[in-house]
Amino acid sequence: MLGGMTNVSTTNLTLIGMPGVGKSTVGVLLAKATERNFVDADVYIQSGVGRNLQEIIDTEGLEAFCKLEEEYLLCLDVRGYVVATGGSAVYSRAGMKHLKSTGPVIWLDLPLEDIRRRLSNLAVRGVVKPADQTLDDLFAGRRPLYQQWADLTIPCAGKTQDEIVAEIVGQV
């Protein structure tokens, strides 16, 4: 209980999607709109490990990072939250099953061209991808996973963050 208010919802709303689609920003706004708490899975991992995502990837490798991400997703035992995942969360079958068990998974779908415009710092952002993999290949590889795990798909092209939140609220 914070500030005398209790959260009446015990269902989580989990956001998935490519880096740069706005999961964290939309997540905060969605939490406010639905009177839920908010957790950013990437921040949760970084604070638990004491290093940023890119440093973890650079020092321990992609496979070790994915294992660590899965461990943190499985330990995320919250109810009544909006959860913004890292874009790579969909690589973890166990992690995604856990998130789906707590409420709907919402895919923020944005065209590759828009993502490319938003991602100016891909090399230091902590994106799970081999160094030689292009953004196009990453997008093509993840898209079927986002489709597989999503209970609800929100096309985000040409929409403001507030419009995206309103659309989610209208469908959950």
C-alpha cells in the first residue's frame, strides 16, 4: 500500500516488442491509466546485478545474458503491475509462460522503418544480438516470437503514446 491507496487489480499487463517501440514509456503511462504499479524488467535486472545490460552482454555473452534474463523473469512475482520486458524476453519460453500466467501479454508492434529511426544507440543499448546481425535480421527473427506470445497486438505506427495507452485500456 502506497499513499493510502491499494491496487485492486491482481492481473498484470505485460508489454513486449522490439527495442525502441516504447515499452517503458507506454508502460509508465499505462500503469497510471490502470492504477497499477510499474516494473521495467531491464532496470530490474540492472539493479539486481549492479551493471548495465550492455556490460553484462559484453563481459558474459549473449547466452549468459539470456539465462540471467530468464532467471529474473521467473523471479518476478508481482500482481497488479504493468511489466515492460526487454525486447529479448521472448527468447525465454519459461519466462514468457510465467508472464502469461499473470495476465495478458501485449505486443507493441512498430514497423522496422520506425524502429530504425528511433534506435540511434543500438551498439550500447544492451540489445541481445550477435555483433554481425543486422537490425533487419533481428526484427525478422523476433517478429514470429512476438506474434506467438501476444494475447493482444497493438499496431503503434502513427500513434501517440497516449493513443496507444487508450487502445490498450479499451481492449483489456
